Amino acid sequence: MIKNKIWLSPPHMGGSEQKYIQEAFATNWIAPMGANIDVFEANLENYLGSGYVTTLTSGTAAIHLGLILLGVKAGDEVLCQSFTFTASANPILYQGAIPVFIDSEEDTWNLCPIALEEAIIDRIAKGKTPKAIIAVTLYGVPYKTDEIRAVATKYGIPILEDSAEALGSSYKGKRCGTFGDVSVLSFNGSKIITTSGGGAVVTKTKELKDRALFLATQAKENTPYYQHCEVGYNYRMSNVLAGIGRGQMEVLESHLESRRKMHEFYVALFKNIKGVTVYTVPNTDYYSNYWLSTILVDSEKTNGITNENIRVSLEVENIESRLLWKPMHLQPVFSNFSYYGKNVSETLFYNGLCLPSGSALSEEDRSRIKSVLINLFNR
């Protein structure tokens, strides 16, 4: 008998999403404008506590527009965290710009401020001051916000904060999504709340929000006919998907609580298993949504059990897990670009694993996961 699939991070509906979708149909606001968009954006702005939100078709689109808003053009260099999903880096190439990849540090697994400054100094010495820094809040744990901002300020380089995985996380009491000169969120199907596909760009001023909206709607000039003086994009979120977002905002806090409880579940499970470390915030300045619960495996202390052994054991029982992000500087598509740092991100990739973390996991699901892991380590 085939057991039901336990997914890594599936969508989790709250119940009222269909009501707002039906409103969009009832009022015939199916296009990328309407009340759902207005309310969803307002809800996000209220939740973040600062900034202006423009909802878009994806987090990738938000990063692309973010780079444009920061003035990145063809030939510019953009410093980018290497240990991340490819969507953090691909938009650099969309702009014809040049990615320069930076290693992580061990405390948060995010952008290393030391390697970042070394890269900036070297690029300036080579006659190329970087145009922007992409800093990612990976798996919901904030990057070293103060340290990265200090480096960015020292050299006058703006930060694009990629908080695609971090809605609900915070640093020193301030929400992720508000730390960058421009910030982005994602509402992809696996995220802590979802609009199916979707994302948002968060700006410091209303003027930048208006600019983002203009670019996201094909850069149509304010004329009684279609006039375009610059390249625009079809990036605006639809009113239907924003309706899903409205419903999801109503259950965001409960989703956060569930994700954090899954993290506690794994902490307890691995407490007495030597060689396995559950990724946890370094101190109380950091508050994580624990979008995905992740572990590091030291096979020298686990009698040879590796992250891949764990992944396969779960897969046999129809339970999804996933290796950590493969660093961008190791990806064939980015192999010709510069990299600064040591081997922190590589070590994380070779030894880490993401475990099922969905907010709708049941006690039966947790029992199945626990059984597989305990049996593996007791062999």
C-alpha cells in the first residue's frame, strides 16, 4: 500500500481565500487591478510596519524590478549571496549586469560581511564599484543585518533585501522585508503564505512604489492612447491571486506558529542523536519563521550516515526532503563569474538537508517522519 505523500512545504489554505476569489469574479475584476490587490497590499504594509508594497507575479519579478529601481544597468556588477536559490541571481543577468558571488558565514548561513567587504575592496581596485548588494534571508533566518548595512553604508552601495523566504521573521523586533533600500517577498506555492505564484517589491517611498507599478504594467505613459518611452514588464499580480493573498494573511500568524513548532519537533527529535545539528537562530536578536527546518549532518559522528542517506530513507517512505541550495558559484550557468570567500556555502550544501516543514502537518505525519529517522539512526 502506497502511503500518502508528505511534502516538504505544501500550500496551506485557511478557508476564506475562495470568498475573496469569488468577489473578484462577482465584480468582474479579473485583471491586474481591483479591491483584492489594494487590500492585500495594505495588509502587507500594515504587517511590515513600514514601506510601500507593490504586488507582482513572482518574487523573481520583484528582484528584477528591485535591481531596476536601484539603477542597475548592463555592465554593472552586483554582489550576490552565493548560497541561495537561482532566482536571487538570474535577474542580474536579465539586466545584462554581472553577478559577483559572496560566501556565507556560519552563524546565519547568509551573506558573510567579511567576504563582502573583501569583494568590494577588490572590485574597486579593479576599477569597478559594485552597483548593488543582494542579501538573502535564507530559510527564514535574517542575515547579519547591522554588519551588512555597515559595509554597504561605508562604500555607498544599496542593498536589495531578498526576503522571499522570510515573511514573519524579524531582527531586533523589526520585520524582514524592511531592511533593504529595496526589499522583496515571495508568495510562491511553497512559501509560508501563498498566492499560487506571486511576489512583492517593498520600497521606502511612495515615489518608488509608483515607479515599480509603472514598470510592472508595461511602462504605459499617462496618455489617452498607448505610449511607451521605455521598456516595461507584464509583472503585476492579478486581482484573483491577490484574493488568495487576502485570505492567507488571515492565517499568517497560525502558519508561523505551526512552522516554529515543526522546528521545535526536530530539535527534540535530534537532541540525543550525535552528529546532527538543527539550524537555529544564533541569539535572541533573530526571530525566524523557520520556513524550512534544516539540519547539518556530520557523518563522522553518525556512524557514516549522511544527508543523502536521510533523504533516501525518507523518500522510500514517500516523504519529501531536499538538499540545501547548491551555491550559485558551483552552478554551471554561473561558473565563469567571480567568487569571494572560503568554502562555508559548499560545506553547507554537501552536509545539509531540508526536512518537511509544512504548517498543515498532522500528528500522524510527524509520527511517520520520526519513525523513519529513529529507525535509520538506530540501525
